[in-house]
Amino acid sequence: QAQNLERLKGKENITQSGQKIDVCANIGTREDIENVLRCDAGGIGLFRSEFLYMESGSKPPTEEYQFQVYKLAAESMGIKKVVIRTADLGGDKMAECLDLGMDPNPAIGYRGIRVSLDKEEVFKTQLRAILRASAFGNLSIMFPMITSIEEVKLAKLMLEKAKKELKKEKTAFDSDIPVGVMIETPAAVMISGELAREVDFFSIGTNDLLQLTLGMDRQNERLERYFNPHHSALLKMIRIITNNVHLEEKHISICGDMAADLEMTEYLIQIGIDELSVAPNQVLALRKKIREIQ
Ligand code: PEP
Ligand code: MG
């Protein structure tokens, strides 16, 4: 089986009838970069940068440290894209280095972009690090847990601030770095049309989207029998997002667990998802599945 999959390296992600889809990889640490190269993914569709903060001890990771990690990802992937998601802390991902407090309902609490917009200096430091690394490859920036246009505008404003600083310092960066958002709240689904006029690309976080749509904690084992990853409400949302994003001719991917669910692959290709991003060790199995589809 493993040998069979090895043979798929260098091959296209294409169905029998000729439909292509990008397959990228999700990573969380610099050690994962090697696994991405080994599995022959089309790029890094999701770099969960919050792991840098979770492993950082009592102080947040410095701009220089982050820059080195993002630069390594950018250089390792060459012309292939690398999507850095800004820190998605809070919820189930706590970091000692930031005062995140204790929420009674962590999944719907102080987390994701809300933390970044609140801790402006920490956010700007990360954006500066990403921008500096963008001079060394094909980087994109993605914001997590978006619920409104205002959040996107504020995040983009901070990005502009960081760009202005770097320009003044005569530091190189990609001034056209693509900006995208995660669609993982029902609010983001409902305003996906407006969001599509505000940013360049989208990635659906089906893990949080399912949790928030069903109102069920994705980590509560007692709810497992109700936590249906094929729930028709979720599938309907994915169709709505895809249509809205494509109306504005923007790119739509899925980076939540559904992307690796081989029972869903045919459906997702059929509705026009542009990219699936999965753990590195799932890339070739997904490629095999895609190549078997009619
Ligand atoms: C998701 O919510 O589906 C997602 C990809 O983000 P994370 O799993 O890191 O919350
Ligand atoms: Mg999420």
C-alpha cells in the first residue's frame, strides 16, 4: 500500500474525466516542513502559526525567530505557495506567553483574530515577520475565526501599518502578498459574498464550522454520536460559500478535517472546491482517491 502511494509522487491530482484539484499540506511546526517536501504536496495550505506561540515558554516568539521559521518554509517550498495563518490562539490552544485568561466557553471565547486585534503589538510583530519572509518565496497571509467585515478591515489596516514600517526601514517584502480568511463561523458563511470582495482567497475550517454550526464542542466525547461530519447543514454551507467565492472569481480551499475525508472527495470536487489541504501523511492517499474518481 505504502509503495503504491510512493508511485504517485510527481503525478497530477486529476480525475479520470480530467478535473484537476490542488492538494496542499497543513503544518504546525518547522519540523513538519520536511514532511511536506517528502509527500510532494502542491504547497502549504495551512501553517498553524499558533504552535510557535504555544512552544515559546513565558515570552511570545520574537519577530526574528518567526521570520526565520516562515523564511525556511518559504524557501523550502520554492515557487509553491505557503499560507501562513496568523496565530489562532485561545479555545483549545492556550499559550503561556500571552495573557489569554480563562473563558467559561473557550470555543466561543477570546480566541483567533479577536486576540490578535486586541494585542496589537503581538499581532504587528507577527505580520512584520511574515512580510519579511515573503521576500523569500510565495507567501500568503490568512486570518482565522473571522466573523465580520470590520475584523477583516482592522486586520488589513494592521498589515498596512506593518508594511509602512518595513518600507521606511527599507526592508524587502512582497507588497502584493495575497490576503485570505478562514471561513469557520456561520457568520462568515452568511457574509461570504461580501468577504469575497474584501480578500483574495478563502479556506474553510470545517472543524470549527461544524462545531459552531451544531453548537457542539468538537472535543466533547459524550457528543461524538451527534457530531456528524457529513451533516447536511455543513454541506449546504460549503456549497453556499463556494458559490459566493466563485462569483467573485476567488480561490476556495478546505483545510479542516473534511478535506481528508475520502468519502467526501468526489462531492467536494463536484461542487468546485479549488484545493484540499490535509496533513502531509494524507496527501498521497488523497491523490490516489482523486485519480480514481470518474
Ligand atoms: C478548522 O477549524 O477546521 C481548522 C482548519 O482550524 P483548526 O483545526 O486549527 O481550528
Ligand atoms: Mg479552526
